[in-house]
Amino acid sequence: MGGSQEDVTRRGNGILLIVGAASLFFLQSVSNGLLAALPGLSEAFPQYSVDQVSMLTSLVMVASIPTNIFCQAIIGRIGFKQTLFVAFALYFIGGLTPFFVRDNFALIMVCRVVVGLAFGLFLPMAPTYAGAKFGESTRAKLLGWGGTLSGLSGMIHTQVGGILANGDVWNVFLYHLLVLPVLVLALFIPNLQRKAARQLSQEDSAQESLEGKERGRIPALGWFVIVFAALSFFFIYPTLIYVSSIVVNTGMGDAATAGTVTATFSLAGLLVGPTFGVFYKKLGLHTMTLSFAIAMAGMFCIGFGASIPLLIAGSMLVGFGYTTIVTMAPMIYSIVCPGQLTFAVGLTNAASSALSFVSPFVYTFLSGFAGMEGDLRFSFYCGGTLLLASAVVIAIVLRRVGPSFGKGDGASADGAS
């Protein structure tokens, strides 16, 4: 499969292909724009709790699950660009409607579900396109730097959302217009043929594994990584939904300041692209252990932080740790179950989305049980402790995997970078 894809890259317009593929990574963080506006939306709907209002963000993640899982089948039936344009239509309809129809919480919730359906289609677009249009070496580099582009997108969406909400909270829904340049670029990128989309997963599944066995199953280590990669998002989700409230409620800043602090979560992700290969070359699979430890440090920094610089430092540490986790997970899948890479990534995304939905409610229950009900910082104490425990478990399990997976080889490290 690699040879034919290299031929495609050489025959096509290389710059156009790379720009088109890169623009698709911008779509992977389009759900972040509402984060800084959550305090203002809570004021607009005082009859609803903070956790209920936070569902305006978590609903997007939950609604993305079915379209995320079945995106490959949809592409195979109607085509890549057609699926992309359907996603854009859903995104604009669901995203912009609340700007015109206000004060109807139920309708806004429905609109967020529609945005989630679009988001579920956006998420697999970049890796699917890169897998079909680029050869192995180019694809690895593009996917590695894709995390950086996705982080940049998240930073822009969060910051712009905070600025828009600072004047009139309803203006925040205009952040959905930020993807218009990507829509324009999508008009010009070469299409991915339906036949190629259907064959992509079939060809991957047909390859033999490193151990000489068929690559059709996910081994125990693969399932272990899926579980903990998904749990990591459950642990750190308060960083996305509660930091802005801490900034505003404690008088440390306004919605724009909250947007800046929250945006640093994505800003830290920009550093993963150039540093991941170095970590992986030195630590191998234990890069996963380090990433959990870094996220843990960030959670405690936010929990005990009483100033904007400390909150920014904590948000960046959590963002860097989590982005490294979601970059490392596919790397492990590519080693232990390469034929099921797409399914494993999709399953991780789906599980993360589902857990993000219940995360605020679980933390609220635990805070009441601990006698700290209403204290938003409790979730950071709890999340940091869970990340620490996870880092210990991961370190023990990966140590027992054996020396064959102990260190990243040169090829893997290069590919990651």
C-alpha cells in the first residue's frame, strides 16, 4: 500500500495535498470555542446548575460518538469530500442557530448535539486523508505535526471564544465561522475516491503483524492503553470546563482572561510535535508514564494556584501531558495492533467522549461525599490523585511488557517526530 500512495503523492500537487491535509487537522479542536463563555452562559441560565450548563460542551463530545465510529462507512458510501461538506453543513447549522435563537436552553442543547454529529465526522478526516494520499514516511511526519496544528486550532478557538463572549455572551457562537477558510481549502483539495476509502482499512487489516500473526486483533496491551487513554480525558476534563469559572468567580480576571488561561491548554500542545520524538527515543513506551505524571503536576498546580501565572502553568502542563498521551496511544497501537489502528483510535475517542460527559457529575458527587460540595478546585485535587495512581499502574505494566517494547527504535522515533 505504501508504494502506491507514494506514487499518488508524486503525481498530485504535493503542496496542495499537504496544505489540504494540514487544514483538516484544524477541525479537530473546533469544540473548544465555548469553554471561556461557560460562566456567562451560567448567568444567562441561572435556573440551571453549573454542571448542566457545562453539558453544552460535553454534549458535543457525546454526540460525536456515532459519527466518529461510522465515519469510515459514510465516506465509503458517499465519498470523502461529500462527507466533509455534510459535516460543514451540520456544523454551521448547529453552531450558529443559538446566536439567533436565544434564551431557549433546550433548543441550544439540540444545536450542540448537531455540532457534535459534525465534530464526529471532522475528527477522523485528517488521518483518513493522510493515510490514503501519502506514503508511509510523509504520513508519519504529517500525523506527528498534526497534533501541533490541532493544538493551535484549540488555542485560537478558545481565545476567540473568550474575546467574543467578553462583550455579549451570545457572540461566542460566532466562533463557528473560524472554519470558513478550511471550507474554502476543502473545495480545492483532491477528493478521496470511495473505493480507496473502502480499501484503506481492508489493506491495513490484510498485513501481517510483527510477530507473524494476523493483525486483526487488539492484544491486552492495546486494550490497556485504550482504557487509560480514555480515562485520562475523564481525569483532566475539569481543566477545560472549570478553569474559566475559577478565574471569573475568584475575581482574578474576566471572560477574556479566562479564555487566555484555557487557551494555554492547547498552546502547550504545540510543543508536542517537536518534542515527542525525543521523549519516545529516550523512554519508549514509558513516554506514556511521563505524560500522565506531567498532567498530574498540572492538575495540582491549578488546584492550589491562587494567581493567573500559576493557573496558566497548570493549564499548560495538563495540555502538554494530555496531548502527549493522545499522540503516544496511536504509536503503541501501530506497534501492537497495526491492522486495528483506525478502530483503536476511534474507540479511544468514543470512550473519551462518553467519559467526558459523566466526568462533571462524578466529580460533583465525589465533592459532596468529601464534604467539599461546590468547591471547583476539588476536581483538580481528585483528578491529580487519579492521574498519579494511573502513572504508577502504567509504569508497572509497561515495565513487565519486556525489553522488546522498552525503548523506541530509530524508525519509530523518526516517524513520531
